[in-house]
Amino acid sequence: MVPVAIFIFIFSDQIINLVFGKEYLPSSNTLRIVTVAVVISQLTFWISPALLAFGRPGLRTLMGLGSTVSYIVLLFLLVPKFSHIGAAFAFLGYAIVRPSISILSLRASMNEKKKLIEINVPPTIDRKA
């Protein structure tokens, strides 16, 4: 996925010209921004299943809710002023907020599980091993 994203990022002008025509060339920067956002989203996709694996489906739902609300707020703030480029930056913001919330949530969940394991380890077991 990353090589394809790099290709799209580098050749966005040519891709826009080939697919849509030269009148749409001003949107090539929008394609670049959306490409970066998609790469971030795809590289951090593993966090959501990890939260499920830690038995935290509610946390996953809150993460989705928080990131979606931030996306909608960014859309309302950026699109009226910056049009399609504002929408691209709103999506980039969403792509950054979602994994940020996810990583913080996952970290808290892992620390909680670690404490439970430490509490339940019998004293005869060497904890350094």
C-alpha cells in the first residue's frame, strides 16, 4: 500500500489529468492530502481489532464516536472557507485523531491488563522471567 501511495503522491498531477482532465489539475493537492490520510488510516487499522482483543468494545465505540465528531466539526470549520482542500484537511485531521485516541485507549487498556496480571501472579513465580 505504501508504494502505491507514494506513486499517487508523486504523480497526482498526471493521474488527475489522465482520469479527469486538465481542468481538474487544481485538485491534485487534494489528492495528495487524501492519500496521506488514507495511509495513516490503513497503517493504524490494527488498533481497532486490538481493542476488541483486549475486551474493550465500548472503548472502541467511544473512539469511533470521538473521531467522527472531530471529523464533522472539522468539515463544518474548513469546508466553507477552503472548499475541497478543506474537506481533504478535515479527513486528514480525522485520520490523525482516530489513531491518537486509539493509541491512548489501547495504552490505558494494556496498563490495566498488566496490573491485573501482576496482581494475580502467585508469589512463587519469578516476575523477572
